[in-house]
Amino acid sequence: MKIRLPEELQYIQNSHLTQKTTSARLDGKICVISGTTTGIGYHTARRLAQGGAQLVMICRNENKARRVQQELTADYGTKVDIVIADYQELAQVRRAALEIKEKHPKIDLLINNAGVFNRRRRLTPDGNEMTFGIIHLAAFLLTHSLTQNLLKGAPSRVIDINSEAHRFGGLNLKDLNWKKRIYIGMRAYAAAKIAQIHTAMALSEQLQDSGVTVNVMHPGAVRSNIGMNNGILYRLYVTFILRWFLKDPKGSAESIYYLAADPAMEKITGKYFNQTIEENPAWYAVKIEEREAVWEQTLALVRPYLEEEK
């Protein structure tokens, strides 16, 4: 007899299911992806290049980006553009978006992958809690800025790389910077992911029937460099203990590629996927009455960097 876990724990079961793959290609498609120098982003960039995509990589470290660019060009013969931006500064994200908009009037795919995990509270130069600023605000600003390009490229797709860690809660619209609460790194990380789910679902509704789909996915518990900006004890824990329980990121890249390329996904929008298995996120991440508030507050925070709204 097969035991079905409660919905709150269904993600555990889903993570062990056989994931879908595709042989579909992306020849000539313009694919914008952030955070491609290590981990999931790196392997996803390789898979996209293998599938024939033309890549636009948004990276913070130019030297690392150039190495990946040269590698992908040599291995797959694909065209790879690099846009340098530090997601801590929304002005840099806006500048990156303008550069992409000008060079690529039509975009076929946007993957918001860049992330960070902090054990201690840190603020960006803009004054935002860093985890929230990089994971949520920067990705929201980029997506908002490139929406017209995605519409011109329709049918096109947006994929936000999220996490089952959103189930830890932590989003408080009255205390986004954790001034009033004890800072807990995992809950701050979860808060950013919850906000991302809310705005992704809102955007999918706004773009309904436009040809642009917006979906959110958990890439699986895999080895990556996220969190390696923390102290030596945490880095040692990740390197010598936690990594042994994590999967190869190549599997995640294959799942992301399925969502990005398979014809079956062309009209699927407003969904949350555990790799390639559709599931329900935590109830508070899809609470309708909070969706509009999250959208409006996020928009207010990035508005100074939206040229068209000045």
C-alpha cells in the first residue's frame, strides 16, 4: 500500500519521483539567465547551450563569467553574451536590464537564478535586507524591466528558481528588513522565496493569454556555492558534512531545461514545480489577499529604478 504524505510534506515524496526530461531544442532562442558561474546556474547554462540556445548571462564576477563564456562557446559553438551586475545594487540590475533590452528586443526565456543565503543580517547598499534584496527585489526588477521584450518574443517563458525552504515562513511585510525580529537566516531566505512566489503568481495572472508563461520551481537539494559567503565554521559544515547529502546539480539543470524547452510547458503558467513535478506551495505563499500587498510593496521598493515610471 502506497502511503501518501499530507500536503505539507508532499514535497518530500515528490523529490524522489522520476523527473521528466525532454529532447526539445532551443536553437536560436534568446535565453537570459542570472548566476551562471557556479552550481545550478552553471549547469543550467551548459544544458541550455547544449540545446542550441543563445545565452545572455548576468553575472557579478567578470573573470568567472568570461571563463564560462569561453567554455560554452568552445564546447557548443553557441553565442554567449555577458552582462555584469551585482544584484546587491538595484541600480546595477536596472543598468543590466537596459543593456539587455537594447541588444535583444525579443527574449524567449528568462531564468531568475541568482541567490544568496546569510546566517547574519546584512543590508545591501540600497538599505534592503540582503537576502530579500538579491533573491526577490533584483529578480522582480529585472523581470519587470524585460516584460515588454518577453511579450515581443512570445511564446516565451519566465522561470523563477525558488526553494522548498519557503515552507519555513518568515515573510512580514511590516518588517522586511528584520529590524523588529531576531534574524534567522533560513527564515529570511524563506521570506524572499515566499515573496517571489506571490509576485510570480501575480505576474502570471497579468500576462494571462499573452503568450508569456511564468512558473516557479524548486531545483532539488543540490550542491552549490550558496551560503559560502558566511563564516568559516558554516563553510566547513557545508563542505565536509552537508555536501554528502546533496545531489549533483546536473539533475536540476535537466529539470529546468524541461520547464524551459518542452512543448508540453508552452501554455502552463502560474504553477509551482518541485523539479518537474507540479505541487502546491505552502498555503501562505499563495494567499490571494496577500498577493496584491506583496506586489504593491515590492513595486514601491523598486520603483526608483524603473525608468518608465519616473
